Amino acid sequence: MDGSSSTREVRAALAASLTATGLAGSGTLLIACSGGGDSVALLRALLDLRGKRGFAYALRVAHVDHGLRSESGRDAAWVAALAASLGVAAATLRIDCDGLGNPEARARVRRYAALADAAAAAGAAAVLTAHSADDQLETLLMRLIRGAGTRGMSGIPAERPLAPGVRLVRPLLRVPRDTLRAFLAEREQPFLHDPTNDDPSRLRARLRRDVLPVLADVRPGVAGNAVALAEDLRDADHALAWAARGVVFPLSRGDARALPAAVLHAALRRELDAAGVPADRRNRDRRRAMVRACRDGSGAVRVFELAPLQLRVERDRVRLIRGDGRGAQEQPPRPRRRSRPRSA
């Protein structure tokens, strides 16, 4: 079993991630385990690796019960029994997903908040989730469909801060789902199936059922290509943010024209983000219109408003000031008054 290709790939990816993130040594890791195949594979792989040279971490399991399905209590009991059979302490985190807005987004926010609290209580430096390369591919496709920009197309990050002193780490992000399933099959390890993953009304489920098999048939290894693309775009987005650090408003029109459009776009995005302007597709298109206006040869005054900010493109400079709260729009230039000749 130790020599199988799936075992080698899973262990290598896990070892590389834990080493790179500094989590391989002593300390406690909290595993978010839904009971699905990916998270069960992560739990089993962490147990396989623990105790080997350089890997001396303690493990805790956390299962989040959203209470959204009638089977959620049964799932929580199954995960608790699995953890007990493996000798790992486990806790069930029950959250309330009622409220306004998108229920999936609301559940995600509350789930990560509960995991952060559980990690802090357990003294864990990180929460580990089992997102795979296929999850990355699905995410990129969803964001492409919805019109994401460079930042959105950088996909799921392999690591990010979750709370003060707690990181969220996804050590299996480069591993295809099929490899994780093979890893489990070799161990005859059962796992749970979430029926919401079969609901075609959910975009991710529909892509998983109808699109990913076609892509994998056309190009085997496409999930790995998606992971590489996301990493490249994340690096590119960071590079643009770094290059935009020196762009300060007000800015001369000459300097605006000399800047690469992507850097000027990143500088505007930085200011709009700081002001709390939503980074949606509509506002991204407006930022592009702003960049075009800053760089063109027109001397006319143009005003763009994305509350609470206002961008004024004037003859000689670009100013970013507080607006009056109206919707963003490009206003036609006002006619310039001709000066009257002075009387003698």
C-alpha cells in the first residue's frame, strides 16, 4: 500500500504543504472533516504521515453541522465514530445558518468562524481543509462564468489567515479527486456522500456532473492545469499590487498614460477596495472605463462616481476624491465658457 502511486502522490503533496507552511513539527492541527471522501482522505493521510521523521503534530477533528439537512445529525455521529476508531479527539460544531442573503455564502462565513473558534480553543495553529485540484477547477469555471477578473481567477488560495494566530491551509489542493478516491479504496475506507452535490440547480454540482468529465476526457490532467493557472494568476495579481504601490493620486495625465493599463487598474482597485466599493463585475467594467479615460488623449473633463469615491479625469491630472453618493456614471464634459474681451 505504501508504494502505490496514489499513496505516494497524496503523502508527497501533504508533506510538501506541511513543510512549506511550517506545520510539520510539534503543534496541533485541526482537521475540518465533513465525512466526505476528500476530508476523510486528508484525515487518514495525516495519520499515515504523523510519526515519520520531521512530522510530530497532534490532531483534532472538527465536524461542522449546518443543520440544513435531515441527515446532518447522522453525519456528525458518523464522523465522531470514525475519529474515535482512529484515536483522534473530535468535536461537532453546530451553527445557525438562518438569516438574509445567499445561504451558501452565509453558511461558509459561519462555518469558518466556528472553525477558527474551535482552533483557538484547541491551541491549534491551523485549520486544514481537504479542497482538491478538482475543487480548484470547479471554482475557476464558476468564476469565469460569473465574469471574475484577475483576482477572482486566482481561485482558492492554498493558505490564508483565518483569525489572529490561526491559518487556513489546504494541503491537498494539488491532488486530483480521483487520486484521493483511490487512496481511500486501497484502505477500504468508507466515506459519506452529500446529496447536495447531486443537485443540478447548484452550479458547482452541475459542472461536476456535466462539464468536468468532458474536460477530463479531452485533456487528462486538466485539474492540475487549473491549479497551475490559479497559482500563476495569483502571482500576477500580487505583482500588479506591488507595482501599483507607487501610484498615488492625484496623478498627472502624463504619468497615467505612461503606466501600463494593468498597473493603473490595480491602483484604482486598491483605492476602491479601501473605500468599500464592491469588487463585482459591474464595478470592474467601470474601472476599465476609468483607466481608458485616464490614458486617452482627450482633454475634456470626465467624472466617474463609485460611491463614496469620485474619479475626476481633468486636462492635466487625475483626481480621486469623495463623491456625492450617486451611482457611478461617466458624465459628459461641460462646455467651456469663452472669455469676453475686456472693455477699454
